[in-house]
Amino acid sequence: MRDRDRRSGTRAQTTPLVALIALFAVCTGISLYAAGLDSMLPTETDNELADPTLDRVHDAVSTGGVVDPVALLRASRVAPDGYRVAVAVRTARGRWTNGRRPPSDGRPGVDRATRPVSVAAGGGEVIWGRLTVWVWR
């Protein structure tokens, strides 16, 4: 019996604290995986084209992060295939537009996005404004 008692004393056992820490790590990993998977799945079936189009328009009409109202002519080059695009820059000093007049925002199929931007006001002055993009078929 002594040999048997001696051998059982050499077996590794886990303390409850270590087991709880391991369980916490596994649960945290599964939670992070589920949250990441949820953010990867599409939540809406409609195409939302205004946000990516707004990013492309901003890149096309700005230099160093400052929007040049004269460069709005380049905005039509970044329109999604088969869609119409209208672009507007509005500041306290005025409004510049390019593209066709968009249908009202309430009409189905019109996607709109806007963001604050720096606008070149002439003479090297930069003022705040808003860049707005409408996308529709």
C-alpha cells in the first residue's frame, strides 16, 4: 500500500485558481471570435455605395487632406459603374457642386453620405466645410 500512496502523491493536480484562469481565457477567446465573426457578416441587404464613394471622391478632389472646390470636376471619374453621382462642398462662404441634381433624399435608391473636410478658400486660406455625395441609379 505504501508504493501506491507514494505514486499517487506524484500525480499533478490543478488548483482551482489555475482552472478558473484557464476557463476565463477560453471564454474570452470564444467571445472575441464571436464578436469578430459578427462584425464580418453583412447586416443589410441594400447596397450602401455612398460611404465608399465619398472616400474615393475625397481622395480625388483633395491634396494633402484639403479639398479644392475646382477639383470637383474629377469626382465623376470615381463613380460606381452604372450609378449617377452628385457632389457638393459647402462652407460658410459658399457652395460648390458637380454632377446632376440628385433626387430628394427621401426617394428610395438614393444613398447619401457626408463628412467634415478642410476646404481651400483661396490665397492659401483653409476653412472648414462639409463634403456631401449622393449616389443613385
